[in-house]
Amino acid sequence: MQKEMAYSFPDEVLKHVFSFIQSDKDRNAVSLVCKSWYEIERWCRRKVFIGNCYAVSPRMVIRRFPEVRSIELKGKPHFADFNLVPDGWGGYVLQWIAEMAGAYPWLGEIRLKRMVVTDESLELIAKSFKNFKVLVLFSCEGFSTDGLAAIAASCKNLRELDLRESEVDDLSGHWLAQFPETCTSLVSLNISCLGSDEVSFSALERLVDRCPNLRSLQLNRAVTLDKIANILRRAPQLVDFGTGNYAAELQPDVFSNLAGAFSSCKELKSLSGFWDVVPAYLPALYSICPRLTSLNLSYATIQSPDLIKLVSHCPRLQRLLVLDYVEDSGLEELASSCKDLQELRVFPSDPFGVEPNVSLTEQGLVAVSLGCPKLQSVLYFCRRMSNAALVTIAQNCPNLTRFRLCIIEPKTPDYLTLDPLDAGFGAIVEHCKDLRRLSLSGLLTDHVFEYIGTYGKKLEMLSVAFAGDSDLGLHHVLSGCESLRKLEIRDCPFGDKALLANAAKLETMRSLWMSSCAVSFGACKLLGQKMPKLNVEVIDETEPPDSRPESYPVDKLYIYKSVAGPRFDMPPFVWSMDEAVKILH
Amino acid sequence: MAFEKDLNLDATELRLGLPGTSDESAKNQTPATLRSNNKRALPEESMSSNATASKNCDQETAPLPKAQVIGWPPIRSYRKNNLQPKKSEGEISGIYVKVSMDGAPYLRKIDLKVFKGYQELLKALEDMFKFKAGEYSEREGYNGSEFVPTYEDKDGDWMLVGDVPWEMFTNSCKKLRIMKGSEARGLGCVV
């Protein structure tokens, strides 16, 4: 009787029910119920997320999900952000586009992160997908404004073009003029990463004019302050706005024009940009500050008093990105004014200076933890920390989901006691039971990893640098952290033992990165041999790893699970430990 | 907490060496700590963006000064570039150009500041892309090779690498391209 239940609904009904199920996890669960549900589900899955573009091949995705409309791909490992992954490593999107061009004529959305996107790829997108709506290139590189021109010209119903933090070869600003007069569909445009002085401002103005649904616009640094008012008056419906550079000689008419333009934007909730800020122009924002929920001042080189004044006008602030010019005093003000704060990121203004240039210490973060009970996400660069402060922060903010602390000098101990910071980070993982992401810094022994393995049951991503004493540290993490998906480690004395003892764990994770550690070439080969579901890649730019003894440590190691087997696009400085590939390499 | 007991590594299946032997010998190898201490000194060492690492390449055993650890603190380049230029030597002040080679599916980036002259640059390019550039002469360009190093200058013209004095080259080079010999003919003709 029970078996028949599964077949008692016609496919169409199941399909309709499944259409309400959006999350990947749930969809994956649905597909495991029985063969017929697997079949129905795969035909109606419209959105695919691939966290590692090498974990699966385009062909495999297309074979299983023939009717995809939206795809998201991630390429390089996170440490590529800090120049640890050599150029040419990989992450090319072209093959994906080429295969999808044939298989998914109705593909409407492509979101890429840390991938290499050439003009050829962009031209192919423009040519192949008649219903293309959304292109997000987050931290990508390899393309120029020529490729953007192709997108602008061909995509008649483009809704979203977001180039955040990408590296674009800026050949000319005229690509903006390629948007046809008939294009009125833009909802979101982020060109903040463009370097050129040549963004065709008049083309931009006309574009903004004819897109009544534009909600999100981020200009680039080249757009001057006096132009902001023109743009805002054409788009008073904006919810999210990024200025260009925010500097000009103080002139009363420019100021009042700007203030008036801002105040006419009744929906504006989020601001960013603010390169080269002249503090005298900040009061132009005061009329919208009460509505602001997100403020990115991380390029604004303004001092604490000006920051304090601004922030004290923003009681609804939920998200603040700022430079350490804010200082402890500014953070104390933040703590008393912004009770809704959920996310705080404090970046260093002088990361390579040896002496502190600002008075920002652990006190600022402690103050925020005390004053902002909703705090969930922290990224904090500072020069000193104590276990006591970390314990206080942990106790004040048990709801933290992301905690990334960077004490600028590696291996800095507790400045009060000179102890390692094991107990402090231990308190964080112990009290913050929903912690999903953690980045460590300072002086740390194997003990901190014991805490992490014991308490970090929901931890999904861990970043470690200059920490630990022995393989025991790594073993604690690999054996204890049940939810671990991404682990990235640099300059730690972790070697073969923990890795080999926990090899099976690696198949449950997305990826592991280890650089400047003590993992031997022999261990890498062994892993490659014994674990066919893993791709084990050794990166070495100076010489082939097999030109040295097997016990010699490898420079960089990247291990990830994959059903696609070893990749075909490895550059000469990447070696696959897969047996079959080695023979051919 | 005695976690040491958990780490019963002898019982694991995966190990180096034959069953029944211990891996004592592996233990005695010095693990690499900061890379500079173990790397051989090579002029093309700076594939990564640490401009000063190869300034140290002559002093093989000198430890890296602390301001110059690659990728630390963990800040993205576009953020670093947006801050005011600082006096400290290091990652911000290099001259980075992209390098492509016809037929190779990948791009590389190098810092021209790191090289003292054309010889070093060419050696680095040859090692990076695994080719030989051949002999350079002013009159005939590169002889005896399939591949020719060229560059695009500030005016958008494509020139042969080596045609102008080194200083002028580093100031005007926007990107490098290693062309297939047949395409490079006629480049950098004498004015």
C-alpha cells in the first residue's frame, strides 16, 4: 500500500509541488526519495549552484539537469584573493559557456565568482542566450570593456549587470553607449570596479533615465561628486547607491544641490563608494541617514570625529564597513547609536606599517559586542588582542555566525598576559553555537584546535595562518568539525599524519588548501592514489615536485572532491596526483 | 583532555612506506616554514606578487623581513590599491603587466620592477611559458625561434621586447605577448 502512494500523484502535480522548493539542499533531498522523484525533479530544476567549477563537468550538469535557467559557479580558491594562487591556475568559464550555449538556450542568469572570464566568453553569452537577464561577475578577471559592450548591445532584457570587485581591462568608457535605446529593463548596475576616467557619463545618464526599475547603482571612482545630483534626480527610486569619488571644493550651491538630490530618494537604504571623501560634504547625507541600513565607508579616508558624526545619524544601521580610522572612540559611538547592527567590518588603513597609526584596539570590538546585541558577522583587523576581550565578546554575542579576526602581526600573543590566544578563540567557538565561519590569528597552539574540534560543530569554513604546533592541531579539526566544508591553511607546521589519518573526511568537504606547511610530496601521491574521488593538486612554480625527494614538503596543495576526475586545463606549475594523469603530464 | 590517545595513527590504513616499517625517516625532514628559507634562489622566483622576494634571492638564507610576507595581512589587492601609497617597500609599488602567449590558454602576470634588465626578463618568460626566445639583434629581431616576445606600449603600438632601453620599456610597457614568429614580422621596424 505504501509503495503505491509514491506513484499516486501524476507527474504534473509533483512538478508543481516541487516548484515551491527552491533551496538546493531540499531539492537534493527530494531527488533521493525514489527514482521517479529523481527524474521529475531533475527535469524541473531551474537553478544550479556549483561551489567548485572543477567538482563536476559541464556535460554532467547538463545531462542531469536539462532545463536550467540560472547557474552560479565559483572558480579559484579563496586564498586567490591574497595572491597565494598563481596567475594562470585555472577557473576558466569559457568551456562552461560553450556547452551551455548549446544545451540551455533559455539560460537567463549567470553568476560567477573568482573565475577567468574572457571577452570571448562574454561575446558567446551575448550571442547564445536570447533571454539573458542577469550577469554577476564577482571578483573575476580576464575581460575588457569590449566584452561588456557585446553584453550591453545584445541583451535586450538585461536586468542585472554586476561587476563587483572584478578586474576589467578598461579600453574605453563607450561600452555603456552600446545599451540600445530600447533597453529599459535594468534593475541593477554595478560598475564600481572600473578604473578608467572615461566612463561615458552622458550615456550613463541616458541609461538611468530610461530604466524606471533601476534599484541598485554603483558608480566608479571616476565619477565626480558634482555629477551625483544629476544621477539621483533621474533615479529617485534607488534603494542602493554607490557614489564615485566624494571630493570637491566646498561650494554652497553644489552642496545644497547634492543634499536636495539625496533627500528626494525616499527609498535609499544602502550607500557605498565614497572614495577620497571631503568631510564637509558628508552632511549632505543627513536627510537619508535615518533610513540607512547599510553603509560602506571602507574606502573613505576620513577621521574618527567625522565618522562619529555620520554614524550617530544612522540609528537603523545594520551593516557597516569602515577603515580603522574609526578608532575605538568611533566604535563606542557606534555601539551606543546603532542597536540594530548585525555586521561590522573594520579594515586597516596602514596594513604594512609596523607601528599602529590609529587608536584602534580590541576595546572597540568589545564595545560593539556589548552595545549591539544583534551582532552576527565580524571582520576585524587590529594590532593587539587579549583572551579576556575575546571571552567577553563571545559571551556578549552568542549569535555570531561569522567571526574573522586578523591581528596584523603573525603570532602575536595576548598583549596582557603574553599567553597564546587559545582560550579566547575557544570561548568564541564554545559560546557561539551557530558559528559557521571562523578566521584565526595571533599566537595559537594545538589547544585552540582542540576547542574548535570539540565545539565547532556547525563550523563550515575555517581559515588558519601561522598557528599550531603539530599534526594534532589539524587532526582535531578534521576529526571534530562535522560540518566543515572549506579549510584553508597557510604557514602551519601540519604534515602528513593528520591528513592521511583523516583522508576520508576530505571527501565530505568542498576543498582543502594548504600552503607553506609540511605535507610531503609522497603523502600527496598517496592521497591521489588512494582517494579516487578527490583531486589532489600540487602547485609549485619553481620546479616539479618529483625532482626532489618524496619526503620534501610541497609548496602548495589544493585538494577537492570531484566527480569529473582530474582537470584538463592545468598549467605547467600545477601537478595532479591522479595516477593516470601523472603518466601523461 | 587527553586527545593524544585518539590519534592512533599506527592503526590507520594510509601511511608512507611498507607495512611493518615505521616512517621515522620522514619525521626528520625539516618542514618548510616561511618559504624563502627553503627555496632555491632563482631569478624568476617572483611569480607571485611579492616584489621584494627576489631582491632577497641573492641572500639565500636571509629571512624575509616581516613586512613582506606574501598575502599577509589578508587584504585584497583592490583594497590595497585604494589606500594612499605607503613608504614601506613591498607589494604595492610594482609594475604589474599581463603576459600571454599565443596558443597557451592562460595569462600570467609579472612585476617588471623585479628584473634588472632584458636578460632576466627573457629568462623568466622562457621558464614561465617553456619556450626559447632565440638570439636578439637590433636589426633582425629574434632569430632562431618560433616564439617572439612583444609588448604593447602606452600608445597602443606593438613592439619587440628589447628595442628600447630598459628604463623606457618598463615605463611604457602595458602588456606582454609572446607571439608566434610568423605574426611578429614587421614589428618594431627601424624608424
